[in-house]
Amino acid sequence: MESELVILPSAEADLERLAGDVRAGVIRRMEWLRVNAVSVIHHRLRNLPRDLTGLSRLRYGDYRILYWHYPEQRLIKV
């Protein structure tokens, strides 16, 4: 079951700063996460401030995609 992917303005700005091939790879990885969110093991970050609770990471080469996963709403926020 696919999830909805929401890219926040700060993530959009970070994507725009990446080189074209890296940007395309990160976007492909986010799309893969959107499609496979139900079966993925979400690696949550620890010891974060309260407003970042539940933040997870996904690796793409030397880059990390930080996101929140809301399974009840089938939503991923990057």
C-alpha cells in the first residue's frame, strides 16, 4: 500500500542545492520509500529534541534523507 509523500520547503531547498545526478537519485530513493513504506524498517534517530521526535533516516550513498513516517495516515514528510 503506497503512502503520500510530502516534501517540506526546507527539503525542497536542500534538493535544489544538489547536483543533478545526485538530486535525481535522492528523488528516486524518496519515491521508493513512498511505495515501500509499509515493509521498510524505519531507522529512528535518538536523543532528539521533542519537536523532532519520530524522525527517521534513509541512506542514499553519502546522503541521509530525514523523514517522519505516519503509518495511520499513510503519510511520509521529508
